[in-house]
Amino acid sequence: MSNFASLHTALTGLRASQVGLDTASHNIANANTVGFTRQRVVLTARPAYQSLVGPIGTGVQVSDIARTRDQFLDARVRAASASSANAGTTAELLGKLEDVLAEPENGITVELTELWAAFEDLGLDPSNAGARRQVISSLEAVANRINTIDAGWAQLGADTEQRLAVAVDQVNDLLRDVAQLNQDIAATLAREGTPNDLLDARDVAIDELSRMLGVDEVTVVHDSGGKVRLSVGGVVLVDENSDPAAMPKLEWDPDGTPPLAFDGQAVPALGEVGALVSFLQSDLPTWRADLDDFVAQLSTTLNTQHATGLDRGTPPGPGKPLLVGGAGTLQVGISHPDEIAAGLTGAAHDGGNADALAALGSGIDDRITALVTDLGRQVSGAVRLAEGQDALAASASYARSNQHGVSLDEEMVSLVQYQRSLEAASRMMTAIDSALDTLINRTGLVGR
């Protein structure tokens, strides 16, 4: 009886070693597979049997092939990824706002400098038709540059809207993927299978959801076959009952209340989607309003001063508005050089009003410089924040990779370990086989 039990015990060791070699081989093959989690064989001793001399073990059994997954590290990576994506996207979009301004080489300040110089030249020689045409040309350049900036910012808003629509579609696809993987994992577990690859695929989907939308709670529902429940800001996105074919969708409506909703509930988005929403709802409108305010100040200041002078009409009349409209629709209000009210008295060589218009440059320049500086300061702060969040995300990812990823050195050690175990189990079976041969075929032959 003991020899037969030993043979089975050796067989369990042989089988366990084979599983260990297969698992190590699987790990090595997937060392560079994105999202793959290193697997390890969990071995437990088989129950002993009671012999005449006491309990004797019956070998080993493979109780599980487990993933080396740490939920705490997952939570760290996902939170850091959401913050990094949010900060990075914000810095990118604000940087594009600043690029459209094209300061200092090709921005509004360059055109304004030319305008003040044109007024100064006109003040020196108000009867000079060329100087008058230069003023109109400079006014047109200022208006065109402002309109170009407004159009560029409007286009950036349209592009961001499109980008957000694509991102929302991607989020909905990922939510359906998680719901489907929930069902597949539960079905595999019900068949007593090991759904490690499905679990990896689900974790990859949740990682991407965290980067795009932010997922602040991931709960594994064990009594529902290992399904997960995902939520953000208290809004449940996927639960154990979610049907991938009939799920609610994340929806974006810029005029809606709320603008970003899932199944009618407001979603406090983080991640890339959160940054896109914040840019469209807050950052872009704020800066476009600032540009509008500047244009209103510029037009009002120039027009008010110009109205105090006299043009070269017959008879001379008060100066007409130099600029009309707002950002995006700004136009020069005069078309003929004689409409410029360069003087204050109507005398041919009176350039007093042109001088006064040139003197307005200091206050107006300060206003546009403040706008440009404020935007630059916000961009710089966003870039620094993005760099800091990137570093945190990289640190969290590195820590998780050390825990979850495949180390080829460790797998080589495992290969040698299981190889030696298999050799020993095989040698044990050979020895037991030899003993059984002696017991069965040679016992009772002595003396014949």
C-alpha cells in the first residue's frame, strides 16, 4: 500500500512541476504584453492518510494559478493617471491658446506698436496723405489680427468639441467592454476555469477608463462571479447587473444641465475628458471674454478721443468711430484718409488729436500686455503641474510594474526550480517503479 501511495505522491509532484514550467513559460512569452500580469502557481499539500505508524502525506496539488495583482497599486496608478491626463490635456489646450496669440513676434502688440507710430507720424505732418493712409492701414492690421485670434480660438473650441465627442464615444466603448468582460469572467469561473487573461483585459480597460474619465471606486463583487462595480463621484457606471447590449451612455451636451451626464446623472469627470469639459466650459470662454473686453476698451478709447478732433471734410466735422464691432467682427470705421480727425482746431497743420491718439498707446498696451502675461502665467503653471503629475504617474506605474510585471530573471529561477522538481519527481517514480518490480516479480523466488 505504501509503495502505491508513494507512486501517486511522486505523480502529484511531477504534475505540479509541469504546471510550474508551463506557467513560467507563459510569463516569459508575455513579458512585453501590455497589461499582462505575472502569474504564479499556488501549491498546497494534499491531505494525509492514516497509516499504522501515523499520518503520511499524499503529495501536492495546484490550488490556483494566481495573478500577482495588488489593488492598492492599481488604485494609485489609476488616480495618478487621471490627474496626469487632466493636467497634461489642460496644459496642451492652454498652450494652443497662447500659440494663437503669437506673442511677441506676430501678436497684437506688434500691430499696436505700428499704429501708435503711424499716429505719431501723422501728428508731425497732418497734411501728408501717405501718413493718413498708413493710419488706416495700421487700423486694418490691428482689426485683422484681433479677428484672426478670435477665429483661431473659435476653431480651437470646435476642435476640442470634436475631440471630446470622440473621447465620450471611447468611454462608452470601454464601459461596454468592462460589462462584457464581467459576464465572460463570471461564466469562466462558473465552469471552474481560470480567467486570468480576461481579468488582465478588464484591468487594461479600467486603466484606460481612469485615464480618460477618472474612476474613483473599483469594487469586486465576489458573490456575483468576480464582477466589478465602477463608479466616479458616486455615479455608478458599471455594476454586476450591467447588460453590455443595453447600457446607458455617457452623454455630452454643451447646453445641457448637466453638460456631462450618465443615465441622467451629472458626472464630475476627471482625466482627459474632465480637462476637455473644463476647457470648453471655463477656460476658453474666460479668455474669449477677456479678448472681447480688451477690444471694447480699445475701440471705446480710440473712438472717444477721435471724436474730439476734426476731420478734413467741408466743413470739418467730428471724428467718426475708428473701430466698430467686437472680437471676430472688428472693422475700421473710416475708409478715406480725409476722415481722420488729426487736429483739434481744423487748421491745416494741426496734429494735436493725432498726438493725443498716439499717447493712448501706453494704457492700451498695458491692457493687452496684462492679458498676454496672465495667459502665459497660466500656461506655465499648467505645464509645471503636468510635469509634476507625470512624474507621480510614472512613479506609481513603475511601482506597479515591479509587482505585476514579468521579471525574466525571476522566471529563469522558477524554470530551474521546477525543472529540478520535475527531475526529482521523475527519479522518485523510477525508484518506486523499481521497488514495485522487485516486490511483484521477485518476491517468493528464493529457494525455487
